[in-house]
Amino acid sequence: MDGMIILLLLACFSTLTGLIVEAIKKVTGKEKGKYELISLIVALVVGTVGTALYYIFKSIPFNLVNDITIGLMGFACALTSQVGYDKVRALIE
């Protein structure tokens, strides 16, 4: 994978993670709370599953290097998702 694809996937996964966490907040009915752990778990799942699905759709073989890349994409998505909607909203207000 080249750098442009990695950045594109990372941006998409981080956006999707933010949307899922906001949906969880709306379903639970709590705007105030500790959602950092939920965001972290959702980001790890979205990043790893999303990258694995990308590999499947592009017919990229699964080997040790690609498996490590899948894990690193999950970790990178978890890091970027921590700068989420709440922090941006708090910065604006």
C-alpha cells in the first residue's frame, strides 16, 4: 500500500469511528460521560476490520507483513479517533 491509500483509509476510518461513537452516545442518552475507552475499542475494530476488508477486495494476500500492517492501521485509527467531535466542539466553544 502506498502512502496516499493509507491516509485515505485512515481518514475514512476515523470519520466512521466518530460517527459510530456519536451514535452510541445518542442511543445511551448520555452526552456527558467517559467515552474514550468506547472510542478506542470502536476505532481498533473499525481500523483492523476495514483494512482487512480492503485487502480482501483488492485481492492482496495475507502474510506476516500485511497482518502487521492491519494491526498498525487499527492502532493508528485509535490514535486519530481520540481527536474527536467533542474535542473539536469544545475548542470552538
